[in-house]
Amino acid sequence: MKKLFVFDLDFTLWNAGGTWCDHTNPPFRRINQHVEDADGSRIVLYPDVCQILNQLTLDDFTLALASRTGEPSWALQLLRLFEIEDLFKFKEIYPGSKIKHFNKLQSQSGIPFSDMVFYDDEMRNIHEVGVLGVDAVYVENGLTIQMIENQLNF
């Protein structure tokens, strides 16, 4: 069985100007390869993110999101503006424990925790989800191709 790849948003897929997306100021607008909020603060995808998501999709992996943002509608708007929203089959984006996110992902997908891999920038989430049997990968400075290749044993 192929793995379910699950991603956090803030500081994993994107950088919202050094803060979390729920600390930005909508409305958002796309300008070239980045998004700006109403104050002109930039939100950018990390350099490898589009290539990673597109390649995983082409390789027929299922993608999901697990984000504990206080402003789910803002996160969804950013995903749409970056034109990556449709790449994710499952989206668990709301405040609360990542345990709840993963229980829902497991229920919706039917994929066991042992066949999930999760990328997140917060060590507390790595530990919390790792206890479930999910392969949790700490992301220090944004998601990179090397992190995915390490997971796929290339």
C-alpha cells in the first residue's frame, strides 16, 4: 500500500512572513509567485513545495493536510491562491490536537497510521502524532525534496 503524505501548513509548506497565517491580515492577493496580505506582508511557498506536491500526485500518492490554525478559511484561501488546494484529498484544518486531525484522516482514508508520513515544523506535533505510529518528520526550514526522497528510500 502506498503512503498517505500529510503536511502541516505554516513553516512547513509556506512562510507567512515569519508568523502563522492566522496572524496575517486578509484579504489576500496573488502577486506572481507569492501572496500578499492587506498590509503587503508576503506569504511564500518554500522553494521545493510545488515540485514535491506535483511529483507525489503524479506518482499516485494521496496527499492530506493537518493544520491547527485558528483561521481555517484563511488557510484555505491561501491554498487556492497558490493553486495547490486540489492536490489534497483530505484537509483537516482547524484548532485543536493533531491527534484529532489524524483520527479523522485515518477514518476518512482507511489508511492505517503506520502507512502515513507527516511533516511538521513543531516538535510537539511530531511527538504527539508519532505516538500513533505515524512516521513523523521534523521540518526545520521548510519542506525539501531531500525530506521526501529520504522517506521514499531513493
